[in-house]
Amino acid sequence: MRIVLDIEVRDKPGELLKILTPIANLGANIISIIHSREERVGNRIPVRFVIDVEEDKFKTLINELEKVAIIKLIDGQKKKRYVDIVVIGHVVDTDIRDTIDRINTIGLVEDLDLLMPHPDLESSATMKILIDNYKIEELFYLLDELEKEKGLFFIKTLL
């Protein structure tokens, strides 16, 4: 089967090789690679692969690639997306590390900005979370649970 993968890799030597290795190990055939350095986002560069892979090896290939890179699109469909969260309440006092760790069991908190005007007052934070599309509902359920448990308020925005 032929697939098109849009992947983001870190901008450092050897990162492309980390993607090529599992492709070769599974006997997939690379039809083309487009490396778009000028479209750099932060420290990541988008790379598009067109690959022929046996259907029974497709899921294994995706799992192996996810260990070394971020897969953004598979055949034009978003695999992952960003969710921006604003948290309002006693964010620090309710153990922000625990909140982040629990979110990271479902997605990945990639960025956090905290505003704490005074230790006795409520604080707020924004989080950028990278998550698989199929896990968004699970994330929102977790955030609802954290609201009840910690007395926080979450505002959710899909990007």
C-alpha cells in the first residue's frame, strides 16, 4: 500500500536517519522525500514521505516512527493536533506537576506559561498539548475530573 506521511523532525544532524532506519528494517520502499527546511517551525522541520509498505506492516511502521518523530498527517488526515488549555485557579497550590504528569499520560504538554500575581491569589496558566486526534475526548474527560478534584477551571481550544 502507498502512504503519504507528513512528519516533523528535530533540526539536528542524524534525525532523518532515525526515520529511515525503521522504514528500511520493515522492508518498505521510499518513493520520495521532500525536506522543507524553509518551513521550519521552532526547532522542527517538516518532511513528507511517500512510502510503499505492506499492509500488515503499516501499524508497526507508524508505531516505530512515532518513537523518533511527530507524525502530523497520514494520507492528508491529521494524526495529532494541538490543544491549547487555559487553567484558572490555584494552579501551583494544587500541584501543577501532578496535573502535567496526568495530562502527559494521554498527550504531551509541550509548553507552559504561568501567571502568578500573588501567592495568596488565584493563578493562571496556558498549556500547549500535543495529542492524538482519537484521544481528545479522553483528555477533555481528564480535564473535567481535574476541575472537580482540584477546583480548577479549564478553557479548551483546539488548533
